[in-house]
Amino acid sequence: MARVGLTTERLVLAGAELADEVGFEQVTVSALARQFDVKVASLYSHVKNSQDLKTRIALLGLAELADLVADAVAGRSGKDALAALGNAYRDYAREHPGRYAATQLRLDAEAAAASAGRRHSQMTRAILRGYDLPEPDQTHAVRLLGSVFHGYISLEMGGGFSHSAPDTQETWERTLDALDALLRKWPAS
Amino acid sequence: MARVGLTTERLVLAGAELADEVGFEQVTVSALARQFDVKVASLYSHVKNSQDLKTRIALLGLAELADLVADAVAGRSGKDALAALGNAYRDYAREHPGRYAATQLRLDAEAAAASAGRRHSQMTRAILRGYDLPEPDQTHAVRLLGSVFHGYISLEMGGGFSHSAPDTQETWERTLDALDALLRKWPAS
DNA sequence: GTAGATTGCCTAAAACTTTTAGGCAATCTG
DNA sequence: CAGATTGCCTAAAAGTTTTAGGCAATCTAC
């Protein structure tokens, strides 16, 4: 029997591509086996189970996204950096909806520790250096930025904005303006 | 054979309760049949299929949440109203995590039209009356508030904040402060 | 009150997903 | 090239989804 050459990495990558095509929910061990024209049980030598596969796709997405963000933010500061950060997230979600959905998977403590999660929060924190916030507020601001970007992207991609008038691109730009203004005049406790 | 008295409403309600207990992902036609001690096929007289069941749970959640928000916001204005709105969302998500997760289900056009989605955006818009924003910006602000609340709740419930220091309650309060400040000094185009 | 219509719940069955166990042969290592 | 490794297989059990068709419990009308 000719070997196809399965590895965990190839499975995860194929799973990520499948997620972008048909949605993260539809990524199943069976669907992946079908793609490689291989029996389902064969995949269980490479991933522990269905959950393991999904977790690995999520970790891939988080790492890819962290790389893109790092690249986008490099050499920028202030509002420029803020916009680069937001746009990197938004563009990734648009180009890789399945992978982005994967990054929202609830990770257990172990997977979370091994994830690029910390890189993400540290990059956001780096951007705040341009805004001069006292320490306790920095963490609040990191969380606020995360909330806005994540929430905006979720709603936009979920069609939450698609039934009302002004186009979303303008709202996105005004959102970046608003965040910049807010960070420059952050209200004191 | 004694009849259990299944109806679509009872199934949807039981599905919502099950979602709160074990997670929206785990709500399945089979699990529900088990709860009613009834054969799986029996449920298919009341719901079209698994997707239909989930959609109905989502619509229930959206409607319940709209009622709670309407109640919370009534008679308030300004920051008071803003906080009531945000707290209503956050409290609902904490008390009914499965239902809240259901509200994030991507709805098709038909279900979206029949949903309480419009009530939600209109209540947010009503709050903005206390902040005196020109029209195009009102829509942007509605979307921003939706993004922040939704994003914050998703991240908080997904454990996204749980690995860093200051507790989330304080961040939440500072987030409401920040949004209030932002709306009062909304940057001009 | 009973005849007839409705419908709630059933059995049966097909198709699919997940997962484990154990085996053969293709490949890598020395 | 012998032996160890491992990639992919068959087999099988357990669970979910969905459709089709049937019986009997309930509701409606005379």
C-alpha cells in the first residue's frame, strides 16, 4: 500500500484550510480523512482525537496571527501602530475565517499556556507605550482593545452589521479614531 | 403509551437549560430526547432538524436578553443607562452561558429578520440620545458599543482574561467609564 | 358519548462521526 | 540486509442525525 505521508503538521494545515473553506465547525476527522483519501482510523496515529485536532488548528491560527501582527506593528507607534494592529486582526479574519474562528476555541490551561496568547497581549501592551498610561490602567486598556477588536470582527463576520446602512469600512475607521482619542484622553480613576 | 407532552416550546426551553448546564455545543437532539426519556425520532415532529433546534434556542436567548435589557434601561439615561445596558448583557451571559453562546450562532437571513436583533440595536441607539451624537456617528457608536460588550463578554467567559493580574470586575467598571468618556467627547470626523 | 380526525410517540433503518484494538507491510536505522 | 519503527489498514463498538411509516391516545363534532 502506498503511503500518503501523513504527519500531524500536514493534518493540522489541511484542517486549517478546510476550516477556511467550509467553516471551523465542519472540520471533522472524517472530512480530513476524505481529503487525504485515507481511512479515518489512520488519522488517530497523528492526532489524539477530534478535540486535539481542533486545538492544534487553534494554536496554528494564534501563532500565525501573532506573526502577522508583529510584522504589521513593527516600526510603528501611536495611532499608526493601533491601526496596524487592528487591521492585522481584521484582515486575517477576512482572509482566514475558519482559522480565525478556531482562535476563539476555549483552550484548556495547558493549551493556553503553549499558545501565542501571551505574545498577543504583549504586542497590544507595546502599542500602549505610545499613549502613556499608568500601570493599572494599561491592563484595562489591553483588555478593552482586545474586546473591541474581537467583538467588532465577530459581529462583522457574523453579519451583525450587514442589515444597517453605513458600510462597515467607515465604521471600522471611526472605531480606530475613537480608540485613539480614548487612549490619548484616558479617564482617570 | 403515556404521552410526555412534547411541544416545540418545551423542547426549546429544555434545550436552553441544557445549554446552560453543559454548553451550547453539547445540545443535541439525542441529548434532549434522553432528558425527556423519549425516543430520538419523536423530537422530529417538533423541530425540523438539529440546526432548527439550535436556531430556536438562539432566538429564545435573543428575545430574553432584549427583554432584560429593556427592563434594565427603562427610566435611566446617560452613563446610568450605559452601565445598565452593559451589565444586563454581562449578567445574562454569566447566568445563562449556554443561552448567551446560542445568541452568537450565525443566523440565516430569515431567522435574523425574525430575531430580536433589531430591538437590541434600537435600545443601544436609544441610550445614545443622552450623548448627542450626529446621525452618521450614531450608527458607528451603536456598532462600537455592540463590539465592546460582545467582545468583552466573549473574552471574559472564554477565559481570555483569567491569566493576568487585576480582577475583571475592575476592568469592566473602567471599561464603562471609558465608553462614557468616549461618547461624551466623541471625536469629530 | 362515540366516530372520526388529529397527532404524539413508536419501531425500523440508513448514513455518518468518533474512537479503540490489533495487524501487515513499507520505510528507516545501524 | 536485519530489525525496529511506524504508516495505514481492517474490524468493530458506540453515538448522532434523519426519514418513513404505524399504532394508539387524545381532541372535535355530531
